[in-house]
Amino acid sequence: MTEADHALLQMLPGLVFQAALVFARLGAAVMLLPGLGEAEVPAPLRLGLGLALVALLLPVLAPGLPPMPDDLADMTRLLVTEIVIGLWIGTLARILVLAFAMAGQAVATLIGLSSLFAFDASLGMGGTALGRAFALMAAVLVLSTGLYQVPLAALAESYAVMPAGAPFPTGSAALAVARMGADSLDLALRIAAPFVVGAVLLNVALGLLARLAPQVQTFFIAVPGQILAGLGLLALLAPPMIATLLEALRTGFATLPGVR
């Protein structure tokens, strides 16, 4: 065995630890990132993407990574902290995209399609078919427009603002999640707002009809009319709804940690 081989064997445990440290952050985030981390994407594919990112970024990040500690407790602390950071960044990006799925759930209820159920993997529960369609549309938009690159860039640049080994900023992290949740709810309400107004007007009209013509069976008129009017309104408003989502995603992704 040459001296070079001996030196490589001595460096190997440290290199493996640094690779595991990078994968802890990148792999945890990839499991949640919009588009790339969808539940429909097979787990082996997401795992392969995380490993590919490690191979790509490890040579660049290695000089700034901490050496392998001798104490097992310190090693575990470093790995857990990196996993938490990755989950945090992935969650911030995921929360904003969930707004479209929430808007779809609200729209389905308002236009009378709440009885059409479908399992929504993004929400982790059963939801409406229209809400599921909205969730899939959001994932397709993120992938087709290239917006998935922004969270990936934020993940790579996050080592500049949160170096590996630094303590996790619990307070500011919780505040960032709360703000992103508020932005997501605001986006969902803005997207579903026209359907709220339409539902109110329809119910007012049906109430007036019931008072003016009590003999008319308003229920049998309301159900198909509500669905047809809702689907027509959805077809009319789909382009501005998508444009609103894309603009909100660009603005929200720009606030992710590490985005320059």
C-alpha cells in the first residue's frame, strides 16, 4: 500500500461523514420541495436526486464543513440539525404551493362538487377531486416554468447563511413558517374569492326566488345551476388564477433562506 492510498484511507471516514452531513440537509429538503418532492414521485427517484445533489455540491461545500467529531453525541447533533434545516426549507416552499390545493378545496365546496372525493397526497388526507386537480396543476406549473430551480438554489446557498454546525435559529425559523403560512392562506383566499362572491349572489337569488315563487322547487334548480355556473366561472377565471399563483410563488420563493 502506497502512502497515497494510506492517506486516502485516513481521509475516507471524514469524507463519508461530510457527505452524510450534506445529504442530511439536501435529502430532507428534496422530500418536500414543490414539484420534485411530490408524493407521486417515486421515493427512489427522490433519493437519487438527493444523492446527485450531494455529488454535485460536496466538492464546493467541503472546505466549509466541520470535521467529523470524535464524540457520537456531537455527530448525532450535527446530523439532526442538518435534517431539521432541510425540512424547514422544504416546508417553507411547500406551504406556499399548498395554497392552490386549499383554494381548490374551497372552490369545490362553493360550486357544489364537494361530494366528489379523491385522496390528496399533498394534504395527506381525502379531499375533493377538484382540489386534487388544483394540487397537481400547481406541481406541473412549478416544473414547467422552472420555478423549482429557486428552492434548489436557496438550498445550495443556505450554507452561506446557516453553515453546517451552526445552531438552528429556532425563533426566526418559527416566525418564517408562520409568515409563509399566512401568505399561503392569503393566496388561497384571493384565488377562491370570486367563487365566494358568486356563491353569495346565487344564494341571495335563490332566496328571492323562494319568496316570490314558493311553488318552485328551488333545490332542484339550485344544484345543477350552481354546478354549471361554477364550472363556467372556473373556466373563465382559470388563466388569471394561474397567473396569480405564479406571481405569488415567484415572490414567496424569493424570500427563502439563501436566495440572492
